[in-house]
Amino acid sequence: ERSLDVDDGTAVPADLVICATGFAKDYSYFPSQVLDALDLQSDGLWLYRNVLPAAYGLDLAFVGAELSCGSNIQVQAVQAEYVARLLAGAVAPPDPEARAQEVDAVKTWKRAWMIDKSTRAATVFSHQIQYLDTLMRDMGLPAQRKSNCFLDAFLPYPQPGDYDGIIPPVKTP
């Protein structure tokens, strides 16, 4: 069977799902036409929401691979939920043209102030909360994760409990 089963019982067609870790990025496993479409640049792989290539539908997503931030596992978990909701149809992705415009805007913004390095596209250290807020809003969830605005303004972000309830608990038999 060539599908990814989601919690609601829907089977999402998938020829390949890659789960990988590592510090040296290597895109050589992609066919040349995919590499050309990805448009890898000297300062990284520029993706919509650091997850989706602008030139594709939902047939290719990078969860955690193109992300450099302070609390990776937490942000990667929110990214994974975002992709899961996209695949399940719970979140409608913008059309490719809108994704490309957003990627270009982020690229212009980062290139205006970040140092030129090979991971610039993936870097969200200094704006991690804004990045998480954007994913939350895209999923139709509140960006304010604390119980009131005072706590939201004065307590550290992000804390693991701030994102409780976003990812459903794993069902065990």
C-alpha cells in the first residue's frame, strides 16, 4: 500500500516518506528535475513556512530539515502537525503563486539583515515565536498560548506546556 494513514482513517497517497536525521545536508537523492525546481541557493533552501517548496503541491515537505532555532524539537512538532493537517485537508495551503511570493518576501527580509551563511534560509532563532505564531494561525489555532495576556507578555516563550493540546495524543491499542 502506498499511503500515509491519518487519525481520521483517511489514507493519503504517498510514494515515499523520508524520516532522517543528520547535520550534513545532502540533496543528491532527488532527481535532477526536482533539484532544479527546489532552486537550492548558497544561503539555503527557501521554503514556504520553512516546510513546503513553492513549486510543489503537497507532494514534498521538509519537516525539521530546513529549520534552525532554539528549541528544535518543539518547533519541529508544530511543523509536523502543520503538515499533517495540510495532508488531511484540515488546512488549505495557499496556491503556488502565493507561496512563491511569501518565500520571496522572507528571502528579501532575511537577506537585508542576516549574515550571508549557508543556513540563512533555515534560520529562525531570533524570530522563533513569530514563526510559531504564523504556523498556529495557519492551522486556525490561537497564537497566544498562555492563559492570559500578562503571562503571555512576561513569562518565557516557548515552554513545552505552551503547545499542549495541539498535537493529539497517540492512541494505544
